[in-house]
Amino acid sequence: MRLALPKSILPILLAAVLILIENPADSMGTISIGGTPAIGVSALEVANTPSRPVTPLNSVLLDETWQPVFPVDNGIPLATWEETESGNLRATIASNITWADSPGRVVTADDVVTCWASRRDERWDARWALRGIEAMIPVDDRSIDIILKPGYTHDDIIRSLTSSALRLSMPGAGMAPDGTGPFLADQSSSVRELLTTALTHFAGRPYLDEVSIIAYPSVDESVLDFGRGNLDALLITSNERNRYIESSRAATGRTETIGQALMILAFNPARLTNPDERRALALAVDRGGIARVVLGENSVVTDDFLGTEASSGDWSGMIDEARELYSSIPEPSDSFVLLVSDDPAARASAGRLRANWESLGVPVELRNGEGPLALSMEADAALLSVRLSQNGEGVLPQCLALYDRSGWWEIIALALGEDAQLLRSVRSLEPAADLGTLGSALQDNGLMIPVARYDILFAPGPGISLVPSAVYPGSVLWRAFMGQLPEAELPAEETVPQDEVEQN
């Protein structure tokens, strides 16, 4: 039985290109290749390593250089799958995938297995993604036999392999490792990264020659530079949309949602030892207000770690109940420290969350940009932002991976009481481990609370556009080009036939 994925999409793309060359679309014309745009993001730094969990905007940027076998969001898979006679899986890697920009360095089955094994040693969420695999055996240069553990299905394995923790990378000649993405990364500083076209990318050359990624401490600064013409586009979270629209250069009709993220509140039981105190703080959070007012259009309250929209309940913050519970605590905290991740949506939401907590009569200090590892000793809680994959499975593993080497796991286990064994089972990847049940236990004990789901957006200026993903599927900067497609040809809710766009 062959699983429902095309064996290879490359011949389809090549055939489409040949058709387009013979039949150029008069209404659309030809999209020329070239250009070196600058893209702004609201972040304290630009991350260019696939070996650790990162915030959502940085995760989107990593797609341009390092990719998993199956894309986190939109894109072309690097391999196809089929069931073997023994009931296991065989992955067949496309023959034209190369490392970085070296045509002679073709990605082999042994490379993929080596990379996955290395990532499993580096990150707990990678170990979780590979939990159902007993063995990975390179059969030849192109094929890997995936031996499943008992109790795991083919769907389980394929879903888990969309994890961003499994981005492919190998040691390179320079400082940065080599990836398989459409761009090569050259990070000259923590706030500026230059992406250069990888001419040998397996699914075609990106339209742009180079892309300069520039980090700004706030959307006010990035939009100011955008308005001055120093930036060609912005990568923004949904709460930044209104600020972008205020710019005279905003192309609001062409703003595109390119991904989603989940905001999560994690409490530190080493400092907040009373579970009622943690529950009171959770009750005080105005999740509905954060979703509707702070995070903006399409943002929703979620009550699980898959990003599912909450179907019922009052999420406006039960402040009276929170005050009553908080007043019953024998020795409540006299102040709180909240870590805020390097994410514009988290920073915007932290202000409202602080107001919610200070309504209990306790001052709150916000610490922006500090790593979550400081949670176990220096803070009472952390506001995290994690990118959602296609199936949402990787969110809680990414959160847990942030604290993998800090001793935080055992602190949480002690606070879970009767559910401690569940956490230990999940960490040790026992077959009976249930991540969904663990998520519920974390919420019930006031340890980790999903807050809201929100969008990641590409916000262009007048000189840059995106080819629709239905025409040219792939990462956001792979589809970007200098120029515009006529808006009349691109209804927001419709796809564009492939014969309407030609790439030189």
C-alpha cells in the first residue's frame, strides 16, 4: 500500500515550466529573477542554528536554510514513503537534493540517518519525534528502512516527522552547518543575516538573489524603517498588523498568512510552590482579551497544546474567583517576575497579562528576551511562543525541550504529584506515554497553560510579492520576487492555475 503522497513532485514542476515557456500568460507576463530585498523582523536577534528550539519568526526563517524531510508548513517533501512487505516503512529520498550550494554533495540516506541521530542527542523534542522508530537502516544511497516500534502506525511516524526539531544539517566548511534549503545563510551579526541563493536547490532556484534579514527591538522601529523605504517587507505576528497598516507603503491587500503560533504560559513550581497560587494566576489571565484585542484578527483562545480553538467557556479572566483564591493562600508572593520570549506577540501580550496579575494587588516585573532556562531559578513564570506545525504535535515537546538540561523536569515532576510518573514516562519515551494526558495534567496543576493561537504574516511593500503557494509551493522567501502580480488575477480565497505564472 502506497501512502497518499506523490512519489516525486519534481517532474511535475519541470513539465509545468516547459508548458509555461511554450505558453506564456499574456495577463501575467514573466516573473524576472533577481533582486536583493531587505526584510525586517521584530526580534532581538536572528537565530541561524537548527539545533535548538526557537521562537516562531525565527523558525520561519530557518525554513529558508534547513528543512525537515516533510515541511513544517507548506512545501515539497524531500522523500516519499511506502509500506514494505514486513509492514514497516521505506523512505526514498529524491536524487537531486544537495547540501548547501555544492552540486557534488548529494544528500544520501546515510546523511539523513546521521543527522536525525545527532539531532536526537541534542534535543528532547527530536527524540520525541523519533520515539516510534526502533531502527533507521540505510538500504542504499536513496532508501531508508524505518523499523516501527510495536503500537505505532505509519500515520504516527509520518505526522511526527514534520517536527521542526528534525531539520537537516551537516557540518559545513564554514562556521555554519550546511542545509538543503533554497538559501545559504551568512550571519555577520546577531541582528543581521544575509541569505544567498542556493543555485542547486532540489525544487528550483528562488526568484531572489539575496535577502537581508534585519532584527529590530520593536515593530515601531521596523515599521519606521519600512516607511522610509529601507525595508522591502516585514515578517510580522498578527498583533503587529495594525502598526504595519499605518505605514504609507503598506500593501494591505497582499499581506499573506504564512504560519501559526501558540502562546503558552509556564509557571515555576520551585518559586510558586503552592498550586493554588499558580491556579489563581492562571484564572486571572484574560485569555479572551489577549486573543481578541492584543493578538488581533484570526487569533483564538485555545485550551490544548495542539492549538485547537476553545469551543466554550468564559475566557475573559475570572478575576473575582482569582482574587478569592489568591486571598486564601497563607503566604502569597509579594511580587512576580515574568520572563517574556523574544517574540513580538509575547511582548505585546505581556503588558495585558501584567495588568491582570497586578489586579490581585501584587507588582509584576517583566524581563524581555531572557532565555527560558532562567525560569528554574530567576523567575516565577515565562511567556513562551512556539510555532505550530501542520498537525500541532510538536508544540508541547518544543516547550519541554527548552528545559531539557536544566533540572526543570524533576522540579515539574515533584509538582505533578500523582501524575509525576506520566511526565517521567514521556521523558523516557515509554510506549505508554501519552503527551495529551500530560498536557491536561500540566494545566490542572497550574504548571503550563496554553493561552492563544495567532498568525504569522508576510507584509510586503509596493516592490515585492509572493507567488501563491498553490502555484509554487515552498517557504515564504522561496516564493518572494521583486514586482507585483495584478491583484485582479489573485482573489484572496482562490488559487491561481499554474499556467498563469512563468518563472524564467
